[in-house]
Amino acid sequence: MNTELWAIVLVLIATTLGSFGPLFLKKASSTLTLNLKNIITNKNLILGLFFYAVGTILFIPALKGGELSVLYPLVALVYVWVSLLSMKFLKEKMTMLKWLGVLLILIGVSLIGAGA
């Protein structure tokens, strides 16, 4: 089975949107308590879960369009997006070792994609 371009694009969209999930969960963690009212009214928690869900829901139809061995490794791009988003929105610092990790992920995803 060949992997269709639309399936790859859909996975890329899913990983991009899904990467906002951990960003909002991180923001939610600063005010989250084990109080039911706090949990259901925590907007960042709700947004984090929403973005995780949207990413997953978009990933499912993409599986119809290609090989799992090609599409699933693209999910590793979430680590790249989260790193970039955490720099922008959480003011986290990227060390040389983190950048190396991002580079290795990009190389790995590219090699798997080239084998499609």
C-alpha cells in the first residue's frame, strides 16, 4: 500500500494541533488542584485535552491513506513542535543538546519518509 500525500498532510496537521495539548496542560499545572470544581473550570486543562483529542481524531482517518510504518513515525514531530512552542509561549530555553535532539528527530522522520 502506498502512502497518500493527503494522509501525510493530515498527520502533519494532527501533530501540529496536538502539540498545543502539552503546552496548555503545562499552563494548567500551575493552578491545578485535586478539587473537582478546579478541574472542570480550568480553561488551560480543557484546552490541553481538547487539542490532544483533535490531534488524535485527525490522525485516525489519515491511517486509511497509508502505511502505519510511514505515518506513525511522523507523530515524533510533536516533540519538535512542543519544543518550539515551549520556547515561544513558555519562554523555555533550548540548549545545544535539545537542538541536537530536534535535528535527530527531523533526520529520522525524513529517512522514514524517504523509504515510503
